[in-house]
Amino acid sequence: MVDTPATFGGKLWDKRPESHENDVASGLLWRTVGMHNEWSPLTDVLISTPSADFGKGGEPNAHMMLSWPDLAALVEQCDGVERFFESVGVTVHRHSPKTPPPLNYLFMRDLFLMTPSGAIVARPASPVRAAEARFVTQALSALGIAIIASPTGTATFEGADTLWLDASTLLVGTGARTNPAGLAWLTHQLSEMGVEVIALPVPAGAQHLLGVMVPLSKTRMIVDGERMSPALDRLLCERELERLVVPPSDENRQKRAMNVVVLGPDSLVMPSGCPELAAQFRDDGVSVHTLKVDAYVEAAGALGCLTAIIRRECSR
């Protein structure tokens, strides 16, 4: 009797015993990635080398820039960001596309949501940024990161509208960037992971939810006092979360002082030139590092925007 070949389900055919989540966690098939909060120790980030197309003219506002930053200054500050993260033990993955990417590809936090199972690639709301999804997909694939989904249809969402509150709760900012269809799509995707999505409106004047709040630890949240919605107020009360309230100021509005990266519980890096807010954070027991990123600020972002989080040391 001739044995049935394995390709037809014969005796050497074997089913995969592990789930996709285990494939990611093991690091054998995919890079081990993931996060399910915003404050566990940071281990891996993704940043982008500024596009060579900066400085070619045009109207900054048409490219969603506040003004045109100097390309040399952007590159210098990008190098400084990379050196800083490496100095504190964070692995930096830097994407330098062969073809100049869209100018806003600077701001990689917007371009995906990282989960314990892999990346959910964003679908940016503005046509100016649409092509960035293709570039970040290339970057993630080159790193061996599993891409588990990306919106279709009319759904739009951006990564900086998503914040992990805990392992089973994702906050999603809704407004100009993440639309109702995007919220519904994300809610479905996350429900399959056993994650509840809580929608919060992004107020006028803020780009993303990340510009309104930053989880700093399991019990503390940095909040823009002027932009805190009733829904956010209720959430913080229900969860009994302490608030570090940032008042309106030139540092916060013009210098993007609240646009930070959390390095670990009660530890962050923020834009330099914001001594008042840095002092406020330190008085509240926060470990504060500062970096010069004023060229990025000219382009309408700062540290939180330019840094995409790939992995944190999260334990459930």
C-alpha cells in the first residue's frame, strides 16, 4: 500500500500546534513585539530618517506643517533622538526608505497600533498622509513584525489616537483622524483579542488623543487640563487615576511640552526648552529627561509623535 503524500494530508502531515500569539511571543517566526500599557519599561522603538524632499518649497499648511523645518536640523535632531534612546537601553529601529517618503512620515506614532499579537497598520485620514501606510508596512515587514490588520472601506484611524489603559482596555480618540467607521473597525479587531475599546472624543485644537492625555503609570495620568472632556473626567474618576494636570501655557501649546515618550513608570523624555513643566513633573516625583526637537515642533509634532513604540516589557 502506497503511503499518502504529506501534501495530501498523509502521515507526515502535521498541524501547527501553536497559536499566532505564541508564534509572536516565541520570536521564532515573527519578531517578539507588543505592549498592553503605555508605561512599562520601553525596549524597542521605530523612528524615520527625515525625507530628502524637505526644503523643496510649497505651502507648509498644505502639507500639514506649521512652518518648514530645516532638513539639516531635522536630521541632526533625529540622530540625537536615536543616541538618547540607545543611551537608556532602548533599541532603535530607524527606517531610511530608498525612495523619499511623504514629509509627515516623520511622525511614526500615527502609523500603527502595536498589540501583543503584532501591528495594526493605520489608514491616515488625510490624503496628504495616505501613502505613509505603505512605507510603514515596508518598515515593519523588514523587521519581521507580524502585521495583523489594516482598515479598508471608509474607515480611518491613526495610532496616536490609541492608548492602552491596561491589558484588556484600549482608549480610542474619535474625531478628524479616527472616524466612526475606524472606531467600529478597531472595536471589532480588538474584541477578537478580548480587549474592550473605550471611545473618547478628541477636542478641537488637539490632533490626537495623545495630545490630551498620557498614561504615566498604572495609577497616574498626565492630562491637558483645558482639553479634558467630561467623558475623560468620568473615566479618570471611575478608574481612580491620579491626574497630573498640565495648564495652558506657551510651553504646552507652542513648544509641545506634553508631547512626551514614557520610558517606564513615572519616567519620561520631553522636549527641551520647557523648564516650567519639567519642574512641575519633577515636583510630582517624575524622572525627567529633555531633548532638543524644535525642528520637529515646527512640523507640528514632537517626541511622542516621532516615536513609534514596538515593544515594552509588559507582564500581565
